[in-house]
Amino acid sequence: MQYMLALYEDENVFMNLNEAEMGELMGAYNAYTTSLQEAGAFVAGEPLEPSATGAIIRNHNNTMQVQDGPFVEAKEHLGGFYLIDVPDLDAALDWAAQCPCASTGTVEVRPIWNIGD
């Protein structure tokens, strides 16, 4: 079954890391990704640009509303994701707990809704 691991972190903390700290964090993410790949669980994963580069779109009564980032209502922002394929929720939770983001932010685990193949 496929699960999305949505990675939420305080991007202000992330963006203020020094070079050594950034290298250490990227090394941890690279090792985590390699572990997922070697286990055959990795489907996809990517980091996202900072929230200031994004926008939220709403269409109410055929009127499009655009809210540019950053989205100050939230302390943590979606910073990236992994799509994994594992046997069950327990396995997805185990992988989420190993993600570097789990120790600095929040990892949301959501099953992919397979609405028809």
C-alpha cells in the first residue's frame, strides 16, 4: 500500500542553518532516502521551495482568490514529501519515525486513496 509522508518544519529554522549544519541535515536525508530505496519502499520524494514561493488558490462562486506565500498562520510549513510503498500503516509509521523531519518537525502519514485501477 502506498503512503505519503508529508514533512512539516519551521522553515525559518531550516533556512538559518550554517553550512555545517545544513550538510549534516542533508546527509541525514540522503541516508534516509537510500535506506528507503534499498528496502524497496521508495516511490518518490522531493523537497519543496520555501512557502514564500507558493500560493493558495480558492474558487468560491466562480471567483478565483489567490493568497501568495508565506502563509504566516502556520509555524510549520510543508517542506517536502516522500511517497512510499509498504505493507501496512505500521510499516509506514516505522519509516516516518526514522525520517530526519520527525526529530525536528512533524511527519504526517496519509494512505493514498486508490479510487480505481
